[in-house]
Amino acid sequence: MNKHRKTAIVLVLLDAVMLLLIFNVVALGWLRDVIAPGLWITDALSVPLALVITGFHLIDGYKARVDMMSLDYTSEHIIALLSCMVTTLLITFALLPAGYPLQQSRAVIALSFLAYMPISLGYRCLIYATRRKLLKKRALIFIGNASSCEIFAAECARMRFTQPVVYTVLSAEPETDDSKNSIKQTLCRLENRELEVEAIVLRESGQELSPAISQRLVQLYFQGVPTYTLELFHQIYWRKIPLYRLNQTWLFQEGFQIAREPVFERLKRLSDIVLSLVGIIVGAPIFLFACIAIWLDDRGAVFFAQTRIGRNRAPFQLLKFRTMRPNDGSEAYTRAGDARITRVGRMLRASRLDEWPQMINVLRGDMSLIGPRAEWDKLVVSYEEQIPCYHFRHLVKPGITGWAQVNYPYGANLDDTIRKLEYDLYYIRHFSFLLDAAIVLKTVHVMLFGKGR
């Protein structure tokens, strides 16, 4: 069993034990006149425990690689537990029959979750801090040619990858055993346990490894050293698809349930209809207030419509609240501190409420609640000329929010578009309703903290 899985199991057990303890301590203190002494609540906690484990899974709360001491994770942790608390209350008092033990007090449920927040975050931070000290001693071994080593180093810097990386350069020239950074030298250090290793990453290339080297790598793998291709490493550690692997046959690989199984698409469409209707009805007061505020600000149009590209490259008119003054359309991107943004528009953008009218697009079927960002048709023409396989993102409907939107800030140039495409393609290939739920939680975090533009 690898170290990451052991950490996940330890965290699940800690979550279960601490939830049991906290709920019972709160219940015995709050309902001491109702609950018999020595009687513990156990089976009834299966509902909140299942929700908590699911919630933490959605925010990567069981992944040792996640920085659990960061403010981003802290906010997502709190949002996940608040969501679990609300769902537990709904299930307990609206769905379960009378007599369920937790129905004796709403306060017990609320107080238990509030007490559980700092405790569950506390032991996660402690475990993460301990593991981070250990990880500083364990290196990642990258095997590739000189150019791929440079590219990977730049990507590690951009992704803020803090572990040490040992670059092993494959050369077309025959290697001697004492060649600097040679694969033979690196493997000897691994086999002699002179080097603590996190994983080995192999850059896929036309240059094949010798049978002897391949056999030694296989032996290390069976000894428990995780080994990944570079593409798989991107997907597991950074949850994106590296564009260098894209070609016209990429779509025929495994995955892509949403494209290959009609049932997924139908369920997603049904959920889009229900949730967009609920969003329009519940958000009607905010919708009306925003309309009035926009009009009073500069007496201009309330809505902004623009041609965007949807599924299968079909154009449609996307609706948003107008947040900018009319312009000649010469600038394709919004800049930080853009003078064209109105006072009301700045608030709407920060809270993401400018996207709310897109619920109408979702109801019409132009969009989904979750998917790649719908791009302006003029930009799409340019992107398809400059980015190979850019059109793959049109395999699914665009979304109001998505994996790229919650993992990468607002894109303002071609390089940003390429980076966001890596996340979009990961979503398209690995779509699941759990991934959608994770995006929803992360979107709440983005909206509350006003990240991006």
C-alpha cells in the first residue's frame, strides 16, 4: 500500500472517530435530560458521516498532496462542512421518518458541525505539515531529453511544485556509467537506497529505453516505486491534460463517458433544467436588484448579448448582465483595472453575479451549468488556427462554471487560453457527477472570495 493511500485511510478513520465523539459530546451536553446516561448515538450518524466523507473527497481533503494549510483549502473545508450540515438537516427533518435520533434537536446537528470544523482542519494541517517535512527529502525523478527537462522544470515552477526534482537526461549518445545525470547513475542511486524517491516520471518520446534499463525500471516499480508517464503524472498530480499529447486520435482513448454514454448526457441535461429553474426562481430578487442597479448607474442597457460557440461549434447568443460601457470591440480581453468596467459591473464581476442571466441559456439548452467556458466566436476562429485540437473542447456544452474556471484565473492572452484548455480537456475526459459536485463547491469558494475577474 503506497503512502498516499495510507494517509487517506488514516484521515477517513480520524473523521469517523471525531465525528462520533463530537456529536455524542454535544448531544449529551445539550440533551442530557432526554438521552439516557451511557447511551451513545452511533447508527444515526451514518448519514452525516457519509456526507462528510463525500464532501472532503470533493475538495481533495483526502489527498496528501493538497496544501491543507493554505487559505484556499481552509475556505473550501468550511464550505464543504457547511454544505454537509445543511444537507444533514434537510435529510433528517424532511426525508427521514419520525423517530430518527437526530430529530430531537436541530441545534445538536448545527453545533456538532461547527465544533467539527476546526478540529477536522486541525489534524489535517498537522498531518500535512508532518508529511511536508518528509516530502522535502523525497525527490521526483524525471527521465527525458534535455528540452523536455527544461519544459518540465518550468511547469513545476508554474504549478508551485515544491518537491525536489532530479532530472535524468536521455542522450542520443551512448552513456557511460559515470555520466553526469545519466539514467544508469540515477538508477544505481535508487537501487542502493542513496536517493529517497517520491515517483519516477517518464517523458514519452520516440527514443526508446534499452531493454536493460526498462527491466530495471520494472523491477523498481514492483518494489513499490510509483512510475508514471508524463501525461499520467499531469492528470494525477495536477488534474489536467498536457497539450503535447494531443493529436487527432486522442479522443478515441479511454474515458469520455459524457460523449460515449447517452445516459450521462440525459441525466446532466435533466439536472441542468431542474437546477437552472431553481436558480432563476430563487435568484429572482437579486436578478431584479441587479437590473435596477445597472440601469441607475449609467442609464444603459441591462443585458449584454454576444455570439459564443457552443457544442459541436454551434453559435448562440450568450446573455450576461452588462458590466462595461459600450466600446468599439477592438479589445478582446478585459484587463485588470479596465476603465470600461462600471461601478456596478465591478461588484457583479467580483461576485460572479454577472453570469446569472446565463441560467436562461442553460434552460434553453445552449449551455450547461458546468462545462468549458463559452468563448467569443471571433476568438474561437483565432484559437483554432493557433492551438492544435482546440476544437476538442466543443465536444460538450459550455458551462457557466467549470474545471478550468475554478483552477485557473481569468485568461487574457493566448498562453492563458492554452493553460485553461488543459483543464477543459481533463474535465471532458474525466467527467463524472462527483467532479461536477467538486466544481460546485470550488465555485462557491471563488464567488465568496471574489477570485478572478
